[in-house]
Amino acid sequence: EYNGEFVRGKYHGFGILKTLDGRSYKGTFKNGVIDGEGILKEADGRRYQGDFELGKFHGKGVLMYPDGRKYVGDFRSNFLHGKGEMIMADGSSFEGEFRDGHPGGKGVRRYADGTVYIGGYVGKVRQGYGILQMTDGTRYEGYFENDLYNGRGTLKEKNGRTYIGTFLDGTITGMGTVTWSDVGQQYKGDLLNGLPHGEGTMVYGNGSRYVGQWEKGVRVGIGKLKYADGRIYEGLFSKNEPVGRVFRPKRAKTDVMTVVAPEEKNQYDKVDIPATVAVSHTKKVKKAKKRRIKEIHAPVQPVLDPEMEEVDSLIEEELVTETLVTEIVEPPVEYPEEQVEKLTEKVIHVENTEEDAGGQETKIRIQMPVASVKEATEPVPQVPPAEYVPPVEELEISEEELPTHFVEVSEKNGKKKLEEEGQLVLINEIPYSFHGKEEKGKNSFSGVREVELPDASHYQGEFKDGKMEGWGTMQLADGESYEGEFSAGKFHGQGTYVFADGRQYNGTFEKGEREGNGTFTYLDGSSYEGDFVRGVFEGKGTYIFPDGSYYKGEFSDGFFSGKGELLYKNGKKYKGEFKNDLPYGHGKLTSADGTVYEGMFKSGRRNGAGTIKYADGRVVNGVFKNDELVEQE
């Protein structure tokens, strides 16, 4: 049933149409077809009010669903397409870009519980770069894949833990930095499911520092632990604790024998550990210039619980007399008696000098128990690994045993210097820890150095007169990095800056800012190449989208602004004026089918006077409003 205007026997103008299938329409018609503005009620309860073109939702409109959903925004050929907002029955919503009926592109998702997501979407899942802010204060900023954290990102949790690094399928897995602000603790290295696993460095809240191997949040394998009071242990760890500690008697300097760790695969920790057996003779023997037994390597099983008299017997009396040996402290790990198998004998061959006993080969026999301990099956706690601090009496280390780079610093001319390989100096009243060699003719602040900054950033490169000058590499504490030229302590010249989320800039810098010509690339495949001013796109450049479409022209404050050319994926091409990333002003739009519109644009749509030339030769001149011809000449 139709009630309305006709032209030449067809519905044309305003009218009301009711169909036998239960639909009803109230609005404008053109040549017998719904076209223009109107209201359509579907038999299934849907209600649409807005623009139509050739019987389809096309333009701006509002669509109400029977389940309580509501969409307000752009439509194309019956599909949600363009910018719009979908409001769900539970109060949650998505506002942003839609493609072919689904969220596609950038948008804002507000969940019913108050959680907010800002970023990329493909269909119903979060995809690409985004920010997720939860109601409990937890915040994630980084990359998503299939609705999960994937790739580079930053996670700040409500308990004060912050992670900067890589994610895998929603888990903290890969290389990154974890900071526990509530306890002043930080870990940097490999992680698996949120726990240190692999190689990494942990700085504890009490000032202790561990560098070495981890397994599921526990110190396991080879590592080095420096305590807050200056004590140092370097060697094997098991269940978070030092194992098989070897210490030099205080009266000994070089006349020692040490057995450190096994070379064979340890059955408990499942790691390969190199063995080092160092043998040194008495002072009497050392008077001979060439007669010295050098450090040797051999497969030696770990020492579990030897007594001092057993250790003394390791060296045959007829070979060396008055030899001093190290004390091997009982490890904190308790091994059940049934898990310690029979003793095995290892023969270590030591090569002598020509003057030594006619050149005969020296043999030292060592007997040690073999550990065969089953793998631990206890559940792994999902918390920062606990710091193990042995009693003071377990770690008696004499001053001469400390490595040279840990000796106390001495004051000289206002500068602090380490006695040998490193030095601590003041630059602009800030202390920096240096390691390196000075170039001849340069002062103490010039040359090639390594420096660790107070904020835990690390620089390696050239210095001049106390400032970073020349070529260098800067590794920032937040996971970002720079490699290139420096001047007066700032990025200046050619360089490459890599962000923590994986974005990268390669080009010129001026006084620490991206300035001049450069290339900026994103993980989703998009990129910009052109001019920069104060870190943003400014001037002329080319922006390439992930789907292959691109813009080439003028930029202002990071936006397409001025004259430019935009090539769409579907083959359409626009050439003309832009403002805030959209066609704005005079321009020419050529469609894939050969249709050409030339005239005025506003906010990406045809608005104002213009001319359409169709591929079949037809020409239409008139005035347009939001892509619709409202006045024809």
C-alpha cells in the first residue's frame, strides 16, 4: 500500500509505503525507489531512520535493533561503514571506524564494568596498537593480536608492578623489564609467563644484584650475586641459593686449588656448566720461572659434601708439598642419601714445562660423588623471586679476593676514579660510572667510553670534554634505544631511534628532537617518509597505509593539510586540498569506474559546487551537501 506523490506513474517525492511482509517506510522516493531521507521499520523489529540511496541505507542514519542495540553513524549499501557508535543493551559501546558491518580501524570501546579500550579493531577483536585502561587501575599500552597482548607493550598493574617488553598470547613472555615499585625491585632479561626464565639481571630492594640464569622465577644455573654489603658470589645456583661455594683461605694468595662447577649436564638444574680446575704450587715451586702448572679444564662432577681432609687428599703428596687448597663450604641444598650415587674418579692431565721433571706428564686424581637428583615438581609462585641472603659467616671473603672493578674509589682532583679498568667521574655534577680507555692527547673526559646513567640508561660511544659527542649508542631504561650522532650530550645529526613498542625513526635529529628529513615506521606496516619539525610530520612527505593506499603531499602538525594526493585501495584517487587528514576545499575525485567529480569538499565529503562526469559521457553540474546533489543546474 502506497500513499504519496507520483511522477510519471512512479513513486516520486514524499510518501508512505506498507508492504505485505510487514515492512513500512515513510520518507522520500525517486523514480519508484526509496531514495533520500526516511524511516524504515522492518518486520523483525529493526528501525532505521536516516539517508537512503537506491533503496539501501546509505549516508547518515540511526539503526535500532530489537535486542536493544543502537547504531548512530555512517552507512554504505546497507552496511555499517565509516564513522559511528554502537551502543549495546548493557550500556557498553564502541565508537570509531566501521567496515562492512563490523568495527574496523581505530575506535574507543567502553565496557559495562568501566574498562576503556582505545585502539585498533578488526571485526570483534582488538588488533594492532591500543591502550586498555581497567577500572582497578591496571593499564596496558601496546600491540594486540586476536584480542590478546602480542608484541611490544607496557603493562602497569594495580599492585605497582610495571612491565615493558614483549608479550605472547596475552602473557609476559620474551625480553623485557619488570619493576616492582612497591618494593624497589627491578628485573631485566628473559621472561616466561611473567617470571624470569633464561638470562637476566635482578636488582633487589635491599641493594643486592644478581646477574645470571633463571628458571620459572628461581635462580638456577650459573650466576653472579653481589650483596648490598659488598660481598660477591659467582658460581652455581640451585633453588635460588648458591651451591658449591669455594673460598680461599685468608693466608693464601695464589697457592690454591679451586674446583668450580661441573662441565657435564647437571641432572638437577638441567644446564650446561663449564668446569675450571685451577692448580697453583707453593712459593718454592714458583721461584722456577717456567715451572708452573697452568689453569686446565676437565669434566668434574659437582662437590656435594666433602670434608677438608678429603680435599687435602685430592693432590698426591709426591707431586707437590705444602700445597694450600680451598675450603669448599657445604651447599645449602640438602640431597637425600638415596640420590647420591657411587664415587667416580676423574684424572686431570697437567702439561709441564720442559724443565719440569723431564717433561713427564703430571696426573692428579680427584674422587667426587655424583648427584642424581630428581627434577623439582613444586608449584612455581607467581611473585617476584625471594632474595636469598646467607648468614655473614658463610661468606668470608678477604679484601684481596675482590675483583679490580669492585675496589674502593679514591678522590683525586674532585674526580673519583677506580684504580684499574673503570672510573667514576662527575659530569655536570652528575656521577657516571665509566669503563674504557682514553685516547692519547685527550683529557679524562674524552675518548670512547661506556657509561651507566643514574636512571639506569646505558651509553657507549664517544665523549669530548665530558659530554657525549660523536657516534654512540644509548639504551634507555624504559626499553627504547638510540644509535647515531651526539652533540653536547644530545641526539644531533643522523641516527635511529627505536621505541619500546617497536616503532622506529631513522633520520636527522637536532638538539634531541626529530628535525629535518626522516622515515618513521610502524609495526602494522604503515610508514611516513618526509619532513619533521619538533618531532611531528611537518612539510612535505609520503604516508603509506598498511593496505597499500597512500597520501603524498603537505603535512601540518602531523595531519594531511594543504595540497596533496590520496590513492585509495579500491582504485579511487583524490587530488586537491586537505585539512585534518580529510579532503577539504577544492579537489578532484576519480573513481575506479572512470567517474570524475571536481569541485568543493568539506570533511571528506562533496559539499558545495561541483561537476560529475560519468564514464558514459553524462555531465551533471550542481550543488552538493554531504555527497548528495541538492541543486542541479
